[in-house]
Amino acid sequence: MAEFTAKDVQNLRNLTGAGMMDAKRALTESGGDATAAAKWLRERGLGKAAERAGRDSQEGAVAVSYDAGANAIALVQLRSETDFGAKSPDFVNLVNELAALVAAEGEDAVSQRKEAIEDLNIVTKENVQLGEVWRFQAAAGNALGSYLHVQNDRGVNGVIVELSGADEDMAHDVAVHIAFGKPRYLRREDVPAEEVEAERSTLEAETRREGKPEAAMGKIVEGKLGGWFKRVPGGALLEQPYAKDDSHTVAQVLGSAQVVRFAQVVIGG
């Protein structure tokens, strides 16, 4: 029979939120090994893990990693309920590990650390979940760039981008702009037609309230709509005023270079 003390049972209950009888049985089944007992409880949905699963996870951390061998870059988000949980070394280390795995082996590689994510649920007593996972493997001749804004020892705003006809410095600069501009789309043509029409209707009503002449209505509304595409944050990336020189748009700064794709994850955003 496994040997463990009343203190062992209490420690396991504090760690997992399990009832006394469940904690005792878990320790018995696990030969007194607390880590194995916590895993035993988690696998059976006992303790507080099941309750935590339904709670919101709006905080967390993001990480970016580049793998030279694969010429690929990854952006991974790990969600938590509080910034306190997300700032812990275990949490930050895990999201960094996940990003490195994805960059090297692909998006499915996160499954290798599924148990580690589940363990964080127990350690932090929060609903820790894998969030967004992105990986760009550059086409021949293309440049990859990234930016990660770190706050309170964790990444909170991560960007990866792939450009054609450009170098890594430009890719990095565009990633920095995206972090600031938070574009929802690449170009204005990518904005769903229903969104455009809804905004046009709103702007038309607004312009009528301003008492603008009917003959100029169409031109005024289209001018305002153009500003809507350029909005920061939001809008279309290529239409936005460039963060380092707002007298030019991102498209003008790029010149003949092209943004192939981009991804951004903002904690709480």
C-alpha cells in the first residue's frame, strides 16, 4: 500500500482543488507520487480543472521564434485568466518552447506539449489554453520579419510577416508598423463588402446631418471612406500611414516590394 501523510493529501488538495477522498485515492493509485497523482486527477476531470475550463482566458503571453533550418517563423499564443499567471517563469518558458517547436516542425508540433499545458492549469489554478498558432515558411527569395513587444516579462504584442522583393530589415520595419497600426486586412479589397457598405451608409447619414450639399454627397462620403480604410488601429495595412513617416502610406514605402502575408496576436486586444 502506498505511503503518504495527511500533509501530502492536503498539499495535493491545495494544488488541484480535489476533494479529500479523491486526493487520497489519487495518491494511492500513484504510489504516493504527488505529480502522478495530480495527473491522475486531471485525467479523470476531478478537482477544479473541469470548473476552470469554462472560465474566460483573456490574458496570457505570445512568443515569436525563427528556425534557420526550416527558414520558418512562428507566432504562438498561450492564454490565461490573469496577467499574474502569464508572467510566471513556467508560463513564459512554455510559450517560448511552443513557438520554437512550431517554427522547427510545424503547427501540429504543439501537441507534443499538451501535457505541459495541462500541468499549468494545475500549477496556476487558472484556465490555461493554447491560443492562436501561426507559422510562415518563406518562399525562395522572400524575407521574414517579426516584432515582439514585451511587457512585465512576457510578450503581449507579437507580429510575423513575409515580404517578397525586400530584405529582412524592411520586413522587420513592416512588422514594427503592424504592431502599432494593428491592421485587420492587407488591402482595401480584402475588407468584406458588407463591412464597407455598412460604413458607407453610416458616413452618408453622418454627412447628411452635417448639412452638406446633395450634389457633393458622393464625393464627400467616398473621401471619408478612404480615411476609414486608413484608420489606425484597424484598417488595411497598405492604406495606413507608415508609422516611421506618416507622410507616406505603407504601400508607398514598400514600393515594388509586396507583403505576402502577416499575422498579429495582441494580448487583451
